[in-house]
Amino acid sequence: SRIAIIDGQQRITAISVLLGVLHSEFELLKMEIGLIDDDESRHLVSRITGHSSEIKNSLKTHEDPNGVVYDRLIPSQEIKETYRAILNGLSMDIASEQDWPAKCLRKAVGNFRHQLIRHPELFVKKISEDRLNHLILVKRAVLECLIFVTVETGSANAVYDLFESLNAKGEPLNAVDLLKVWVMATMLGDPRSEQVAAQFRKLATPRTLSAKPVEYLRTYYAARLPGRKLNSKLNPKNTSLTVRKFLFQDSLYESEITTSIQTKIANEIATMEEWLPTYIHLVSKPPVYPYSTTAVLHTARYKALLTAPLEHLTALPLLLSSAQYLDTNEYFKLIHMIEKCYFRLKLICGKRETPLATAYNEIIKLQQSESYNFASATQILSDMLDRHAPEDEFRKKLPELLIYNVGEGPSRIRYFLWMLELYSGIPAPAPKHFDLQTLTVEHIHAQANEGFTLASEDDLHRLGNMCLLTSTENPSLGNKTFEEKKNTVEEWKRSGKALECHSSREVFADFVKWDSATIEMREAKLIDFAATRVFTV
């Protein structure tokens, strides 16, 4: 009968691969000595043949009582040809197997050959008998000194519990490790088990430092089961049990495995694999827009939502789900809307993200039921803002929080003015883009200007005294007086050059003087525009 190895695959693979390399080295040495053809060389060839045959027997195929021949060890599909080539002493240059597992296996062969078998500190002399003795020493270390203990169980759940307890004092297992063991134990005997194993290996192998398997599991779980979440404080065992129960609908600890649970596992793992590329895009640094588009604005909004100054990671399950159900334009519109809601609710009104998460779950449910449309999503988010970040509170908080300072003030002000800039175009948001990294927040009344004309020094850092300049415009205006800046801008205009940002052009075109009253008036105008045209849904 065939036995599935639940834990220990890597160790057994490594040992069998080492034996395959040793067998190749014995055969290579036999070939070299055989060319000499004298009594001593024939004696060495006889010794080599015995040791080589012993290794070959340990790796040989298995024949059952009916005469059916099987490989003693059946590797996974990703390394099947590479593994067999190693054991048979053939070339490992297999074009069809270039994924991470096969590459790691080929790297292991190189390490065994150059660091253990041919390492100059272990094997210096070139005399054939010394080479043979060294190979024999390595062979005995593997075949005679290693001790294997096998434990067989009668049910998948018993395997799961045993695996967890045996590893409890070793390297800590994460929830994905535990889930993998349960999945593979449950899928035993199912014709889809090899496919599920290959898919799960992709899920359990980090593609980047950012795309961690356990974090993907949490995000996917929340996207598939809106209203539920895997608390990061749950220990690995309880996390895996929760996933089994609610995502895979497992009747915990029942000994009988049904075809329905196997089908559920196969389908869910396939969906997890399908959604994985989107998650990798979401958590890349910087994030990668999941759709192919030439609209720079789409990518800019996507990055603004997931990086500074917003870093709205609560939206990850919604963004993961939406990428599966929405087209490019609908996805962009949703991103832009939740971006505005987050800024208003969290960064300005200072509320917790719970109301947003609840609204996102409602939107995910609409997507899963195929009843989603942008109007319904808009209504859900609009109701949420009315309850938790009403317009009057938003208006009041804006001038209090958007004060220029060396901390978060400049970045929030820059983002705020950037958003207003987008909505100053027609249609709005304007299909134009400024990289936030190329924009600077400039005091209209300069900080270091000696001709101080404001009623209060506090007015210097108010929102109304701020404008956006590009990094190339700022040095030319610097610490000049308002009148000097205005003259410089007018000279640029006459020579065919204009300030990049519309709102900044307005300042120097519409105002003759700049004082505290002007700052207050402009601030009120900015806040009104933000509350009624920009940060609303």
C-alpha cells in the first residue's frame, strides 16, 4: 500500500537527493579508475561497484506482489523530472521545471557536491583510494548513522493533532503550516490532491518580503467572509481552526471525511491561488495597480490609498474582492471614493475605522451576490459619513488639523491641496496627475520674510496661507514677499510659463495683497470646496 508523507518531506527529499549525488560520484570515480586497467584499479572498481549498488538498492523502485512497479518515493509535480534526473545521474537542465521548488532542489545538489563531497577541506588528496574512502564515509553517515522513526495514523485529524504536538517544541508553526497539513491529510485519496498540493505550495511560499502567507490568509478570509476577520492576536492553532470551520466548512474532529469537504477545499484553494496575484500587487512597495491601464491617475489614487499619508490597510479585503468583480473604471471609482471617506473619517475627524470596515463588508456582500453597482456603494458610504463624520464636524476639524508643522502637517496639507487640485478641473476629478513627491507645500507669506504683515504669527501656518509648488518652482519664489512672488509669476506668464497647479495660479492672479484677512477668506473658500465638492460621496 502507498503511504502519504504528511511531515518530513523536505528531510526525506534532501536525504534521497544526497544519495543520488553520492551514487553519481561513485559511478564517476569507477569510470575514471576503470580506464587504468591494472590489478589495483580493478580491485577499487569492485569495491566501488558494491557501494554504488547498495545506494542504488536504497533508491530503487518498488514492486508490489502483483508485479506493478512504482517509484519508491513519488515527488510533487513541480520537481518530478528534476528529482528523477538527480537519482538517475542525468542532466538536471529541465526547461519545463524552472519554478522555485525545482531551482531549490538543483541548488541543494550543488551544495552537496561542492561543500560535502568535493570540499577541499574535507577531501584534499587526489589519490583514488582516498576519494573512495571519503565517499564511503559519507555513504555510511547517511545509510548507517541516520535513524528514522515513522508514525502512522488512521485518520486525517489524528495526523493534524500529532503534527502540531510534535512540532510544538521546534520552530513555531504558523497558521498556514497547520492548515496545509490538515488540507493534505483531508485530500488523501482524492484525484485532485496533487493539484491542491501544488496550489497550496504557491500560497505557502512568500513571493516577496511584503506578501506574507499568513497575512494573505487573513486578507482573503475577510474578503470571502465579509463580517468575519482573523484577529492577529489569535494563536496559530485557533487561527487555523477558525479557517477550517468557517471558510472550508469543516465539521471539526469528525473522523469521517466526505467528498463534499474535499470539493470545498479544492474549490477554495483554487480561488485563493487565483486571487493571490492581486494581493501581491496590493502589498508591493509601492503598490502595483492590478489592471492594465494607461491612465496615470488610476495608479496615483491606488498608491495614495495604500501608502503615506493614508496607508489605509483596512481596505485590503475590499480591494482584493473588488479586483475580482469590477472592471477598471468601476474599480478606480471605488478606490477614489473610499480614499476620500478614509481621509475625512480617520485623518480629519479622528474616528476609528470600524464604521468603514462595516461599510466595506456590505459592499463585498453586494459584489458576491452580483448585485453591486456604484450607486449602491455610494449610498452605503454616504450614510456612513453622515453618521460618523458629518459635514459640520469635518469643516470644524479641517483648520484645526491642517496646520503646518514639521510632523504630519506638511504631508496631510500636501495631500489635501492635491485632492482639491484634481477637483478644480472639468470634468472632476481632472484626468491629470502630479507626483506627490515632486510637490512641495509653500507658505504664501514666507516664513523667513522680514516684512511681516500678518496680524498674528499664528496666521503664518494656517491652511489658507499654503499653496502647492513643484520642486522646480519653489526655489525661484522661496522667501520673497507676496508682491515679489506675484511679479515673478507674472513675468513667467508673459514668457509663456505658468505655475503647474491651478489653485496656486489663482492666488497670484486674484489677490493684490496678502494679509491675515485674505488668509482667512481663502481658508474658508478651500474648506467649503473640500466639504461640498471633494471629500464627499
